[in-house]
Amino acid sequence: MKEIWKNYEKSSVPNDNYEVFEVTVNSEGTKIILNGVKNTVSIKFCTVDSLRVSDEGRRIKTYHEVEGIQEYRKKFYGNPIYQVENSEFSSWVVEESAGFCTDMQHYAIVTLNDIVDVLDAFPPEIIVEEIVS
């Protein structure tokens, strides 16, 4: 099966050049903070099944083969959050869990320097703050 990456339409993330600033995992959930030129975005997941944070240099195949992110890659400007269908990462977790983790969605956050993959059964809470200069 070929992965299908689609922009996460349910977010109100404004277009910007984002970088991963912080990834925090604790008893309250998983929080990913992105800093852009004009905005800071906090993405909170509650029940993460699996998390993968990768340097873009380790995901060259993904950057070059996934059709859904090609337009974004040209300038790394826009909404960096994607939903991944037919996810290889999800399939791997289902296999590793002996079939117990089947009710999850793959979210991918793509920046110039990182890709963060999150598997969660629930959509994230997203908070956007405009940077005032």
C-alpha cells in the first residue's frame, strides 16, 4: 500500500515557516511546539500510541517520494500538519503490538529540519499564538 499524505484540514494553523522548537512527553500527554516567523503553534496529543522524531536527513525517502508534501517542500511554507493514510508507521505498530493498537490515526508534522510522526486515537488540540514584534 502506498502512503497518502493529506493536509490536516481541521487545524487553524496559519501559513508560516515552522521549525520544531520543543517536543515534551509527560503524564499530561505529548506536546509539540513549532516556532514560525509570525506564529507559535502548540500541538497537544492526549493518548499517543507511538511517537517518532526524525531529522529530515534520515527521512530523505519520505521527502522525495510522498506526493502529498511536494508542494510544501518547495519553500517549507504553509500548514505543516498532515494526516497519513495507509501508514507504514501505523502498520508497524499494529504488527509490533500483536494487533492491539488498531484504532489510531497517523499525524505527521513536517518542517525544514524535522519530521515528527504521532499515532493517536484522538485529534490534537492546536493553539496558535501570533508573535508580536
